[in-house]
Amino acid sequence: MNIALLGHGVVGSGVTSILKEEKVTDLAVSKILVARKESIKDDRFSLDFEEIINDESIDVIVECMGGIEPAHSYVKRAIEAGKHVISANKKMLANHMELFELAKSRGVKLLVEASCGGGIPCISNLQRIARNDPIFSFEGILNGTSNFILSSIFEKDLGFKEVLKKAQELGYAEQDPSDDIKGYDVCYKSVILSYFAFSKIIDPKDVFTLGIDTLSDEDIAYARKNNKTIKLIGKAGYESDRFYIYVMPHFVDERSLFGSVDSNYNIFQSSSKYLGKASFIGQGAGSYPTGHSIVQDLLDLQQKKYTEERPAFRGLVENEREGIFYIRCRDHSFDELKEEMITADSFLTRECSLRKIQECMKNCDDETMFIGEMDL
Amino acid sequence: MNIALLGHGVVGSGVTSILKEEKVTDLAVSKILVARKESIKDDRFSLDFEEIINDESIDVIVECMGGIEPAHSYVKRAIEAGKHVISANKKMLANHMELFELAKSRGVKLLVEASCGGGIPCISNLQRIARNDPIFSFEGILNGTSNFILSSIFEKDLGFKEVLKKAQELGYAEQDPSDDIKGYDVCYKSVILSYFAFSKIIDPKDVFTLGIDTLSDEDIAYARKNNKTIKLIGKAGYESDRFYIYVMPHFVDERSLFGSVDSNYNIFQSSSKYLGKASFIGQGAGSYPTGHSIVQDLLDLQQKKYTEERPAFRGLVENEREGIFYIRCRDHSFDELKEEMITADSFLTRECSLRKIQECMKNCDDETMFIGEMDL
């Protein structure tokens, strides 16, 4: 099978290293698209996508460029040209879920294991479970950067801004970390996982998404005092037959399974009728773990071991799921939900739905507001 | 595909329930072997194995009888008759690993996902990882009964004998719980997992196996005082290119991943070159979780999604792996290893190998002795 890589950064170079070192039979990288002349290392490298898309010997295109454009246009053209595509690009995929239908209609595969959870085989296991076991819900710590920041805060007794700065210096966080710390990255992954778990196509804008960017020392102190730690968690599923999908910080017990997943490790947990809770933990990012997932997709393609997707449909998000929430807010927008005051600004809500929280948020003017769900 | 079930207890009835409720296409249970007349419910049931083995319409035999004989003879005859076999029987398989070679030579599949970790997809994920990622080692909490007992001791502040009695009353432990609490069950599972992880055939007698049957209040108090909990763990792999495989109680941090796996949940963790540590957690036993794994094997067979096993060879166990061990023993057999006394009878060893511990044990006359490895 002849492979072209689009992009040769952290992920792409992981793929070429694994294929070279492990000498996987009949998988050869014959073209590598890079953006700058200085990245060219040998005659497989090219600056011209047209050269790659017009090369009929290429069977599969591996997209690991990141960003929405031109990644989306390249993937679309590759599918239209009858080439299989493997992509690690959650942002592009979540915003262009129609690519899965396009791939089906052209009789090629679009495999995306590496887009969710780095090295964790989330999608292959979800698809395997779903063969004979209806999936009710999933939840996961799905972003390495925010989990690294949160773990460091709780392990090293540091504040949010201090840790973020350190993470940026170490290269664990981008200079613009919005996608990671505002929850968007987890939102994209939750959209993709909902496609495989529930055959639902969800618009990322319909996902109720909150991040850890407004986390304060006060919130951290409350968690500590109650033997809890804070994790940014994406969740989706059914409650009373109504679909919910959201990303939110959670106060979880230090000694719980989710509380034990630290640093750059991620966890993905599905709940299904017969298997119950099944959890998968591994490195959520990095050159080798993500490269491993892409090579798995290549092997599935080569060995025809992929699972045929079921028909998927646009899904309605109702967010009727109920919980108890910690809210810190300086105005009166959440007053009707107050149940137990913690400080002058922070309180626990009565049991209420996600939709109710979203409604109250519309009236809120406090940009420093922080909301987290209490894991009971 | 026509299926015959051997045995219709906890596991077998899980399989028939899932197949009936989920209406899996083209998988039909046409014969069910039971031991007693009173178990016969409809005309699929039979008391006669000969009727099943001689039925040429049967494609696959699912063995969920338990015990070594007659399960082993039935499986052997099924393979020789050219039928695929699925088995949940770890004790029989670990003691007859030659059945895998026999199946290969007859061109049929012997699929055993349900034999290790109940509902956890240990084997399918191990085989998937091993396609392009050399596996260095694995470890796991692989026995539900002992984990239920250990969790109850630490959660409810009870002693070992008290909890064992309660577990027996509730049906969570057998009347003869030796296989579970003496570590044999984990030994069998570690042997099977070593076959898939390392292509090694290990004699269960070569596995250094210790259980929790001699756990005392003194040992529990030591764990508590150090914010640790005790877990029975099976481990195998390479250290400095030398192979080790053993089953032993471990003192693990309360807040660690392994420390958070409680009750009837099990964990399986592999370490490989690119993926690093990958962990899989789920219910380690029970009708539906184990039934789910068997139905997965049936679907793999139907969809030809199984992985071809690599050639396997008899493996030498060297147990040169080193660690620090907690030992409680009333005689002098371990004196040379003492590093730090805890009580008059119990101490921590200096860093020493498993083989050294095994050697000292030969001279030990204290039947109440307890050994556990310290997780550092």
C-alpha cells in the first residue's frame, strides 16, 4: 500500500519512525507534503499537494496537518479522487462530519482512530462493543494539555496561571491554548466519538462547552478541602431517552478511577447494556502514541479489519441530564439554583439540568465565572 | 453459523440471553449440553456430547463448563472434528496450551477472549497492539473474587476471614475458594495472556504464585498506615531481556490507578515500545460481561476479524526481576534479605529478585507467612 503523508510534525514523524523501525510489510510512505522548503529531507518530500493528489500510485492519504483549512479541502479532494484517508485532525473532522458520508458514497474509508485520545484505541473498541451491545453513554478525560495543567495544580500546589506558563515553556501547551483550556478540543473529540457510539452527527456549536480557563485558587481550595480533584470531562449519551453532550470541569474524588488519571494520560469510558462500564486509559497525545494509532488504521485498511459504520443522522441535543453543580459567579444570574453557599460568590446548586444552567448563563455578565459538576 | 454451547450456567446463559435479545444475524444456538435432566428447557438441550460432536451442522462449539475434564477432552475432539472452538475456561486452557497448536494444525480457530478478564477485551487489544508495537510487559488485577474481598477489607474496615465468609454467603466466592484466593486463577490467566503478548507457552507450574489466603490484620494495618491498599496482581514480561511471570499481592498507593480498581472490576495494563502503558478496565466476571466477550469472539469468527497468531514457543522463566518486598514470617528463612523491620515478624527486604524470594521460601516452615511486593 502506497502512503502519502500530509504534514510531518509531531504526529507525521511518529508514523514514519514506527513504519521504518518496525518494518511493517507492504506499507511504504512514498510522498510527504510539507509547508516549507527547509523541511525537505529526501526526494519523498514535496511542497505541492497537486503532485500528491495526481499521483495514481498513492492508495491512502494520511492527514496530520492540523487546522481546518487547507486540511479539509485536501481530505475532500483525496476522497473524491478515490483514495482512502486517515486523519488525526479532530477540529477539521468535527466541523466537517459530512466527510464520513462522502467517503461512504465514494467507496473509500475515512479512518480516524488518532483523532480521539491519542494512543488510546477509543474508536476501535467503541465499534467493537457496539456490534452486539447498545451503548448508553460515554465520558472521558480527552485533552492532555488541560489534564497536565490540572494534575500539576493539585500535585504541586500551584495556581492555574503559573502552571499554564510553565506548560507553555515546556511545550506542553500552545502559545494560544484556547482550544485546550476552553474545552473546544474535548468538544471536537466528543462529536467524533458520538458518531461512532450513537451514529449521531452533532454540530460542535450544539455541544455545551465550558473549560478550565477561569479556574481560580478559590475553586481549587474547595476541591482540596473535600478530597476532590478537578478534571475536564466530555460526556455524551442518553438520559430518559433524551440525548446530552457537554464538556465541563468535574470535581471528582481523589481516589476514584478518573481522579487517578494524571498528567498526559487520558481515559475513555463507555457504558453499555451487557458490558457495563468499560474504560480505556493511555497517553492522550505525543508523537509515538498518536503515530501508533495511525499505523493501526493503516493495518486495518491493509488487512480489511475496519468496521462498516452504521447509517448516521443529525442529532438533537436536549441536555436534560441533571446534576449538582459548583458555581462561582459575582452576579445574580444563577440565584434561583442556589442550594448551599460556600463563599460569598460560590455555591452548590440544587439538582438541575444542563439546559437550566445554559439558560441562566445567558444572563450572566461575569467573565470570571467558573462552573464544575460535582461527581456524586 | 450454527453454535453448540457446552454448559449453561452463569456464562452460557449470558450468551443465550445476549444472542436472543440482540437478534445477532445468522448466529443461532442449536444445541446446548447440560449435565442434569432438570436443566433441560427445550429441544435444543441435550445430555449427550456424542450427539453434538457428531452433528455436522454445528460450526462452532462454545465451551463454558469450567474444570479441566471433561472440558479438555470435549474441546480436543471438537477441534479434531474440524469445528471452531470458543472457550472461557482459563484453568483448562492454561493446562493444555497445546490446544492452540492443534487448532492451527487443523485449520480451525480457538478463540478465548472470555477466559481472561471477563468483559475486558484484553486479548483482542493485546493482539491489535502487538501488530506493530513490541510488548515489553503486562500486569493486571485479574480475579474478581479476590479483588472484591480486598476492596471490602479496605473500604469496610473488616478482617480477611470475615469478608471471605460474607463473600461466600453472597455467592461472590466459591465454597472452595482456593483457585481465587491462592492466586491460581490469576496464574492461569497470566499464562494465557503471555501466549498472546509474547508468543510464549508457559507451564502454570513455572509461575511463581502467591495468594491472599494468609493475609492478616497486621499486614492490613501496615498498608493502611502507609496510605496503601493491597491488590493481587499478575505480572509478566522482560527485564534486561530475561522473562518473568508471577502472581503476588502488591501494596499499591490508594490514589494510584491500580488502587482505584475496586470490587468486581479488573484491570489489564500492557507496556509496549510506542504506545507505552495502555490500560483496560471492566467487570472481570459475571454472566453478561463474560457472555459479551464470547459473543465478540463469535462475531470475529463470523466476520473473519480474528488475528492470526504468531508461532509460539515454550518459554524459560528466569524471574530475575527485582523489587522490594514486605514479608511476614516467623522463622529465619528470609533473614538475609531483611532491610527494615516493621514488627517482630514483619520487615521490608532490600532490593532483591523474585528468584531469591523463591529460594528462601524453600526453607520456610511458617504456613501463615505473607509476602507482598511494594509498588514504588
